[in-house]
Amino acid sequence: MTRIKNSSMSAPIARGAITLAIVGRPNVGKSTLFNRIVGSRRAIVGDEPGITRDRLYGEANWRGYRLRIVDTGGIIPEDKDLIPAEIFRQAKVALKDADAVVMVVDGRSELAGPDLELARLMLRGGKPLFLAVNKVDSEKQTGLIDEFHRLGIRKMFPISAEHGRGVDDLLDAVLEAVPSKEIVVEDVEETENTEESEQSERNLPAETKVAIIGHPNVGKSTLLNRLTGTDRAIVSPIAGTTRDAVDEVVDRNGERFRFIDTAGIRRKGKTKLMAEKLSVVMARKHLEAADIALMMIDATEGVSSLDASIAGYAHESGRSVIILVNKWDLVISGKKKAVSQSKAARMQESKRPADRAAYEQRLRYGLKFLNYAPVLFISAESGVGTEKIFPMIEKVAAERRKRISTGEMNRFLKKVDFERASVPAKQQVRIYYMTQAGVSPPTFVIFTDRQVKLHFAYQRFLENQIRDAFGFLGTPIWIKNRARD
């Protein structure tokens, strides 16, 4: 039961939601309409066609009803290329689950063959269908919609997704058309509704947000599909397939995990299209909203300077990090082929764990600042090693939220030999006591004899001592200092 705010004494409560799919060919304004209804910049919007590829979900309330909005990629039914075909497949999944469909067309352009073909497909689907003629910004332009009667969709609405014009009439029509059995509404007293809502919120599992990050074509979308057990994201060998952040929720052992597949982050000089630049900005934004980052490394390539930069974004923003070395099966199979000719080579197979250790040693050297992050060797495509990811996420999430009492911290502090920290005499400080000021990430405040910036050697030494004593696997530790006076 969801609490719906309403000015009347009795509030309608929606048991479920109306799922509304938005479809159309590329660059007609689907994502702009999606953002308008949802009320946020959830989808990337630009003038370049084909920006949205995966299907995106958002929620909104309208007239006391809960709406589940699905934004699909631009559909060209006859295009057989890999990515357009995958976009069409993703859209068909959204249409199958939808209660109603809004087809968006560009009111300022002539009716095109793909529009006619897509309208025929939608009409055959049997779902309540609405035509939104977009980019009709004023009353004078309403004459533009006459041509679109040829599509055969009776319920047609001139709208301006950018300015919000006509969107309310469209949503009202959707509510009227969806059969009442699709959504049950009851009238109850506001006080009862509030109590039920609060009880429901208390029973909800805590949500851990997990962002999957890495450079393009490292296997992020494949991993998302593997972890969630769905074909939620488009997977292709073409780098940069994902542009918007795609998320999916998994409930496991009473806990809720929201996985976010971010766009592959490129170097500044490599991002030329506006959509790619925006996707990098959005990827960093979604990373900073997460609790844990799954940093994916391509085992066949090793750690690059780009990998180090991406990992640095997670580290500096205080995200917990788990390093996933993906495509490890290709490294192993490559070694098998290289050494299968000789008997000595077969003996060498028993030393693969040592190879893994050597690989991890090189990885640690390339990502020195992530010495606290655990490393897992996996194959997202075959699933090998992926069974260890969930237990590791649960462990790192618990470490991220761990709190140490002030008494325990000060007993620990008395045992620390700061003479071992290689700090210049002029920058040495006397530490009186220490307390944990926050979690996610664990943040500690030390009180010193003077207000100076702690020397990095002090920071590093104290952090290592804290980890030895209390763990904090996978999460950065922030240390701040204040003068006792």
C-alpha cells in the first residue's frame, strides 16, 4: 500500500501501478516526455538520434494513481543491425508488460514510413494506444497534427514534452482507458493510511546501491544481466552500447540490492558525441549516488591508466570498491592453448593459482590507492566466479556501515606507536583522542595539539593501523583533525 497525498479527507491508495510504455522512432522526444512525467532528468536527452538504447523505468503519481513509466529506445522495425535489433527486442519486453502504450511522433516533421510501420505493430498489440504528437508548442501549431490521422490511432494528443503542454490531457486519457481491474483504489481515512504507510516503510529491507563501473566494453551489461537473472541491458561487442544508467533491484536474504549499470567512462579526448559526453557525466553522477562500486577490469588487457582514473573517481567520492577481474576464463584458456603441446606445460597447469597471485600483484601495483579493495576473478559471460559477488557485497556493505565506539577507539589509540610513522619533525602533532564521526564511508576525527593539515604519512599510517585493528574491508577511511582548543 502506497501513501498518496491528497487534499481531500480520504486518500486513494493504489494497489499496484499502471505501466505506461513510451515508444517511437529515434529523436522524436520520448526521453523528454519520460523526464517530464517522472519529474527528473532520469534519461539523457539530446538532438542526436539513438541516445536511449536500453529500456528505462521511472515512477510518478497522477490523480492519486501510481504510474510506472517505461522509456524505450528509438525503434526502426525493419533495421536488422545489431544494436537497433536489440533496441527493438528490449522495447517488445516493455510492451509485453505494459497496460497502455504512448507512441510519440515529431509534429514538425513529415510522416515517415517507419512511423506507419510502427503504428501498425502497435495497433496489432491490442493494448490501449495513444498518439502523442510532440513539439506542438502553441495553439497555432495544432494544425500540424492533421496529417497524423493516417496512422489510424484514434486517441491523438498534441503535446510539448519540453514545456509540458498537453501532457496532463494525455495522462487523464490513459487513466480513463485502463480497465478498472488493472488497478484497485480504496477510500480510507488519512490517519489509517499514514499508519499503514509507516508500517510498510518499517518492513521494507534496507537498500544497498551498487554501481557497475569500468571502461567501455569491459562486460558491465553482461554482469548486470548475470546478477539480476534478466536480459535487462543490451549486450554487444560494440564499445559504448550503454549510455543511460540502467538499474535493476534484487531482493536476497531479506536485503535489497539496486544494481546500476553505468555507461562506460572514456577519456575526455575520446568522447566526441554529445550523448557520449553526457553519458560520462551521468555515469559519475550515478556512481556518487551508490554505496558500493564494482570496478571491472578486463583480464585480457590488464590495468590501464583509464582504469586507474575510473577507480580514482570511486575512491575520491568515498564509495566502497570491489575489484572484478572479468574475462579471466579467456586468460586461462589462452594459457591452455599456449602450453598444451608439451608435458612440462601440463605440469604448469597446477601453478595457475600462482599466476592469479602474480596478476593480482600487478593489479595492486597499478591501483595502489585501492589496497583495501577485495579482488575477485570472474567471467560474467559464463558465470564462473560470479557466485562470490553477492556474499562479498554483503560483507563490504556491513563494513561500510560499521561503527566503533569512542571508548574502543581511544583504547586502540593508546596502543599505536606513532614513532613508527615517518613524519618530518615540523609536521608532527600530538594526538589526544579520536572518535568515529560517521559511516558510509567510515569517518574519524582526531583531536590534536594544533590545527594543521595532517601529513600524508600520518594519514596512511593511522589508516593502516585502523584497518589492522577493525577491518573496514573494501571501504575508504576518511580522517579529519581538529585542534583540541
